[in-house]
Amino acid sequence: MTAQLISGKELSQEKRVEMKSDVEELKRKGITPGLAVIIVGHDPASQTYVRGKQRACEEVGIHSLLIELEEDTKEEELLAKIDELNVDEAIDGILVQLPLPSQINEQAVIEKISPAKDVDGFHPINIGRMMTGQVCFLPCTPHGIVEMVKSQQIELEGKHVVVVGRSNIVGKPVGQLFLNENATVTYCHSRTNDLKQYTTQADILIAAAGKQHLIRGEHIKAGATVIDVGIHRLDNGKLTGDVNFDEAREKAAYITPVPGGVGPMTITMLLHNTILSAKRSRL
Ligand code: GUN
């Protein structure tokens, strides 16, 4: 079997076309959704991600405000900037690109962002609302993953979803979202004994461990859906994921590529949350 590709790039494109007309309609009502992106320091990977987010905003007509702060910025300065943006009526979403330099407490920053503008879905209030199935901002990568699986009309109810990785940004919340869809969820991580014992039981396998090619053909049940959240740059400059794609492709029924899989969907769900925030607070 050779797996069907789930293209996050194509699905994103479809969704962004709809979002663009959504934004045009809001603009006719005098509302321009606005996203503020804060980057602290000069990490090249973070700069690339932030540029991608800005370009995507332009594409759908969202106003984007980039705030670049120096590497040695004090925590109080960053918190004061967030306070300003929390009350700025032109700004519907605030995103602080992670990771932050070591002098800044990441959790304090996340908790400073108004839950009503927390388009990353990282604030404990939004996480708690997600866990209890209430209205909230869903975290972008997990939400994008669920949308990709749903785009293939893959049934979720009763299915076994195995998540490899337990980060606050992806692993933990993506399991919760699939649980909300009535799947059965297992979490594995770097300390799991006999990883393969679990992954081979997965109907849907989510590789979010941050370890290049951790998941090989032997980890995958024939006919499974494999979602690759990893992103690693090879010595030849190419990007690859947490999954050995060539091996996985021969076992899985559906697989997401890297690049062009989860990455574009993360940004698309950020746009979705920003537009949703504008509608919630201004319509
Ligand atoms: N760093 C890596 N991924 C993300 C993300 O989704 N949001 C933010 N704010 N920072 C990140």
C-alpha cells in the first residue's frame, strides 16, 4: 500500500480563500481583524515562523503588527507591551513567539495575555475551557491536525489515537481534542517503555516528539493515519519530520508530508482564531 497524502498546504489554501471573503465581509462592516506578533531576539527559526505568520495575514487581509524586541528585553517590558495590546481596540489577537530568552518567564507572559485575545490558545483559561468542552480558542497545531484528519472523512469515534510527545503546545492538547471527538487516546513520550507496543495499536498516530525519524515503518499498523508534527533541517538543507516518510508511506493509508503538512495548517488556524476573536468582540 502507498499512503494517500494529506496536504496541509492544499487544505490551508482552501480555508484561506474562505477566510479572505470572511474578512472582506467584516471590512464592509468597518471591522479589520488585527493580529500582534511579538518576537524577542533574533533566533532564525523564530524569525522564519513569524514571517510566515505575517505573510499569511496579508494573504487574507488581516492587519498584522510586528513587534520586535531585543534579546535582552526585561520581562517587565514585555509584560507592559502585552498590557498595551490587551486594551488596543485594533488588535484581536496577541501572539508571543516562543521560546523566549531565559531572563523571561514564559508562563508569566502567557498568563498576561487576555484570554479573549489569546489566539495561540495557551492561556490556562483557554486550556481549561478546552478540557471541559467549553467555547475557547483552540491551540493552532492541534486544531489543524484534527481538521486535516476530518478533511479525509476519517471516522474518529471509537478510534485509537496514539500521541507520541507530551508538550504543552502540541502533545497534551491534541490528545484532548481527539478525546473530545470520542476517540480513545494513549500518550507516549521519551520515557515510554517499548514505544512500538503502543504505536502499532494506533488507528491514528501523531508524532510530536521532536525527534527526527523516531517513527519508522515497524512502528505503524497497516492502514493507519500518520500525522507528522516534527520539523528538522537535514545537513543538505531539506526539511524532514519525526516520521521516516519513505518507510511510513508503505504502511499507512494516510500520511502528512513535511514540509507542506501540519506547518501550514498551524498558521491557518491562527488566522481562523484571529478572525473568530474579531467576530466575538466586535460584531
Ligand atoms: N513556537 C513554536 N510554535 C509556536 C506556536 O504555535 N505559537 C507560539 N507563540 N510560539 C511557538
